Amino acid sequence: MLLSRCRHLGLSIDEHRVELVGVSSAHAHMAPPPAAEPNEVLLRVAIRTRDRQSARRFGHEIAPLIMSGLPGACGAPGLAGRPDPAPIINFWPALVPRDAVTPRASLRG
């Protein structure tokens, strides 16, 4: 519903990720489906966009979902209001050929 609304509003979203913390956040599609519907989960939604205004508007669109949830279940201590959009620093794992490195171990002490 949220992503559909964002599309309707014309927000520029390059990628998105929706996780149900407590069901699929750690292993995503690799985890087996739950045996029963969970009693409660925490919804986590993230977007990637090159457009700062789209990121800012996404924050406005998700705010009602946050405000209607469990008190204290979201946000960070000391955070007041909506956070400003911020750049993402990605983790990029890479394989390096074995012959390109020289393993070395040392003990300090």
C-alpha cells in the first residue's frame, strides 16, 4: 500500500526493501515461510533514490504508519521529528584471487 501510494504520487524510487522483523529480516527469501501467521512483527521499509525530494516525501508518507504503531518501537533515542534523508554507505563484498594476497599473521603482546 505504501509503495503503491508512492508510485501514485510520482516519487522516484530506484530500489526498495521491505522487511518484517521477526519473520524475514535476517534471511529474506531464503528463510522458510512461517508455520503460522505471527502475532506481531515490526515493519521496516527502506528506499534508494537519487532524488532528495522523493526521499523527503517518502518520510512524510511513512510517518502515519509509524505513528499508528507500538509506542517506542521505532526511532532512535534522542531523535526528534523526521530524520533528514541521508546518503547510504554500502558494504560491497568482493572475491580476490588467492595469488593477489600474501597471508601473514603476527602476535603482539
